[in-house]
Amino acid sequence: MQAILSLPSHQPEDEMLKTNCVALQMRSPIYLDHNATTPVDPRVLAAMLPYFTERFGNAASRTHSFGWIAEDAVNIARTQVADLIGAESQEIVFTSGATEAINLGIKGVYQKYHQKGNHIITAATEHKAVLDTCRTLEKAGAEITILPVDQAGNIDLAELEKSIRPDTILVCLMHANNETGLIHPVDQIARIVHQKDSLFFCDATQALGKIQVDVKDIPIALLAMSAHKLYGPKGTGALFVRRKNPRVSLSAQMDGGGHENGLRSGTLNVPGIVGFGKAAEIAKAAMWDDAVIQSRLRTKLEQFLLDLGQVYINGNMRDRLPNTTNLSFAGIRADELIILLKDMAFSAGSACTSATPEPSHVLRAMHLNNELAFAAVRFSLGRGTTEEEIDFAIAQTTLAVNQLRTQR
């Protein structure tokens, strides 16, 4: 492990020494990439394990106790997930993850409502799962409007309202951005869309478990989510499909067996669904305490790193997730920083696009120039993030930035 050379000058000497010692002793690597995925909570794993072994039945087997036990477990999990967002259990359709839920929601509406129109609205900062799905439908005859955003990543609500036409069947806007943490005003968006007699699809993958997500009093028609973003297992997600005011109909995208009320055929992943339910139950109880702790640690991380100079926070600093910060270190490429900081796990952009050499489409849509877009990194804290880990991150990042700038 590299020695820690310096910390921001305003830090008291005794605290500085303490931080250095902690940083040198810290077990590495430390994980600050919770927006990419989260570790499975031990309580979630404990709930899942019996459904791999003695309770291994198929939830669709209706003729014996093994199937009944599995079906009961799925129903409990369906209620737990529904309770987290204020939905009815019958409104939850389990999928293999948020990407499948997004495809089912957007393509399902397009095919079901094509007689009303073919116009879909989204935004330039949406996740690739939404943008790529819309591009696929565009090839099939859909008309797609992509709304621009301002430098903080906000859409213009007046422009959104003007963009909705009589043939607009769907508006797709996320609850919170995975790269910057920006939180969209989904309550206002949903009401604008509802008043225009269109449907609002919300990708809540990053928001779920971090902030309150409410479909009970907000007219969100469809909402996508994933278990592995809130300490549940990978490979399990869900789509909320509203049953009234408005009642939403979809065309299924997978055929064969008619599972999930005909909307998603395929044998249910009972252990994964049980884990999703347990993770949702834990998140509902822990969300606010988690948010307070993570927000404080995130603020500490930002304050020290901003002292390095020519460091910029990308996005809306007021309306954002409590665990997320996106920073550009001017004059330094993110990939150079990642190479030096091998004892830390963080990202340059989202996990879904980190393999590409192009700058983040989210940051470019926010009008960042190439230099700052290529210099951007995302730190996303989690339930297990400690003060010592943040001290370690501050010290190591300070060392790496100073080293890279000295080499310039």
C-alpha cells in the first residue's frame, strides 16, 4: 500500500495523524461504488438460503406442498416490495432485473397503445436501458422526443408539458440519476403527464431504498426496480404496473406459461424474489438512518477533496441522492486516477458504460466539455461505509491527485 503523504492543510494536526494511521492500517480495497451494485445483506442471504435446499419447490406447482410453500414465499415478498413503494401486491410483476422491467414497461405500452399513438418522450440523461429501448422502438416506427437538460441535469417542466401531444402514449423519466444522483421532481412530472392523458414510466432503480418512492398518491403508471441496488441479489427485479387511476395494460414480451398474470412467463426465481422482499423490508426500516449517515460522510469527502482546487461537483447539489457524488478533477483523466487508486473501488461513469472509452453521455448532456467529462469519477457510499473508509479515501485521493498534477 502506498504511504500517505499529505492531507488538506486546514485539517488539525492530531486528526491528520489519526487519519494517516487509519489509512495505513485500512484493509483494502474499500468499496465506494454502491450505485453499481451492493453486497447482499446477511439477513437477506439467511432468508434466501432455505429456498435453494429444503424449500426448493416451483412456485407454479399447485398440486403439492413444495409448490405451495414456494408460492407463499413469493406472495410474502410481493407484499414486501409493494409496501416499500406504497403499491398493492397485485401490482408487482417480478422480472430478472431492472433492464427487463424497463423493456417490458416501454415495449409493452408501445405495443398495447399503438392505436392511440406512437410518440414517446424521454430525456438525454436516462439510463442506457431506457435510451436503447427507445431507439429500438424508433426503428419499429415510434417517434421519440429526447428532452435536453441544463448544466445540473434538470429537465424543464414547461418544455416537458409542451412536448406532450395527443399521440403521446408514454413519458419515460427516471427518479434519480445513477451517475450524478440528481433527483427528478417525479410528483410534478407524474401529474403533468397524467393531466395530459398519457402514461408516466419511472425508472426508480437508483432511488429505491435510498429515498422515499411513492406510487400511492403520485400517478406513476409504471415503475422499474432491481434488488441488487438495495442489498438484495443480482438477477431479480420488478415492474410496478398500476391497476387503477389509470389502469395500465401491457403486451407481454416473453411467452410460455403465462406466469405473473400473463405478463412475464418463466419459472420464478424464488430464492431471488425472497431476497428482494427481505431487502425491501430492511430498506423501509433503515432508509432514513442510512441517508443521514451517508449524507454526512459524502459531505466530508466532498469538502476535503474540493480543497485540492479545480475540483467540481457535477449535478444538482440540492436535489440528489444522499450517497452519491460525481466529481471532476480538472487536468486529470479519470482512468489515470483509477489506476493509481487500486485500493479503492469507485467508477468513471456508470457500470453499464464503463467499458467504453467515450465520455459519459449523462455529463455530455449536462454540457460538460470533454476535459471535465473525461475527468469525472463517481463515489457512491453504502450502508456499510465507515468514517475510517472516508478518511482513507480522502488521503489516498489527495495523494494521487497531487502526484498526477506534479507530473503535468
